[in-house]
Amino acid sequence: MDKEEVKATIAKRVARELKDGDVVNLGIGIPTMVPNYLPSGVNLTLHAELGCVGAGPRPAEGKEDYYVVDAGGAPSSAMPGASFVNSATSFCLIRGGHVDATILGCLECDQEGNLANWIIPGKRMPGMGGAMDLVVGAKKVIVAMEHTAKGAPKILEKCTLPLTAAKCVDMIVTEMAVINVTPKGLELVEINSEFTTEQVQAATGAKLIIGANVKPMF
């Protein structure tokens, strides 16, 4: 699978987790592709912690309004009926439990559902932004990421990088598989037909619970 196919596969599968009417916050990168793959009849309210409730897709080239941007600073848009609010109100929505799901990438996550996605020690970063609020305030936390980084597992027994939050991840979706975080550990529930369970396990730095009812991703 090439890079673009990997990203599309992950975004397409994550889209199936969302329901009509959900309020959803999308992180930078692959999560921003999810609205492109929503099933027919599923309409979301996209929440952007920088102050938009009802964000829309990236505008066509030449139609950008650089006062309206997404989490990564790229041009975005607002859907009819959208609201622009100050940062305090936006974070009240998150902390008040009004966000149904947050979808975000990460550097590492582990079998306890711990998440590290904001800094690599020694590299300059302005801060973790709204991620620490989102992963504890949203009703469901879905990690959407590539299974490995340069061949090294990103799903581990224990995170080695500074945590964004502890025991917050509900589901991990990669190009290889769908994995639920459970009290017993990481449960493999779906697998991409291009891979075997042995390949998924070999690419994972933690023991997977592999039951008899693992389903195909698509």
C-alpha cells in the first residue's frame, strides 16, 4: 500500500464509527480526511477547539478565507448554521462532555489506552494544544494512525514518550487492523484482508487478544 492508500484506508474505516448528529473533533492529518468517507445519511457537527462549531471541508483553491482554519492551520470553512465562539466556550463544550468523539493521531499508544501524541523529548513544541482536554472530555477517543513508524511499532506495552493523557483511548484504527482497548488488553476485532494476524502481531509491540470472531475491515 502506498502512503495515500494507507491514509485513505484508515479514514474510510474510522468514518464507519460515526453516527448521524454526532459532534466530532478532528485532529491534524488523517482525521481531517474522515468526512470524505461518511456513509450516506450521516451528517456531523465538526467542532474545532480553536473556536468553530460546525466547521466545513477545505475550500477549493482560490476560495480560501485565511481567517477560517482547521487544527493544523490549513484553510477550512464553515457550514450553514455554524457558530464562531471564543476559546473558553469551545473548551467548555469539550470539558462539559458535549463532544461525542475525538479522532486524532499519535506517536505512541499502549495496551492500557495511554496516549502520547504531543512531544518528542528534545524537539521544540509550543504545547499539546487541546488534545489533553479532548481525550478526557470526549465520549469516545479513536486513534487513527499508521501501524508503524519506519518499521517500529507505535502500539506498545507501555508508552515511552511523555503522555498526553492516561487510559483514555477506546479504539485504534490503522491500515492493518481495528483494535479495541479493553480492561484485559488490546483486542484485535478487525483485520485488513491484505495482512495476516501474524503480520499484525509482528508489527505490534504488545500482545494482542485474538479471538475466533475477528472480522474483515471492509
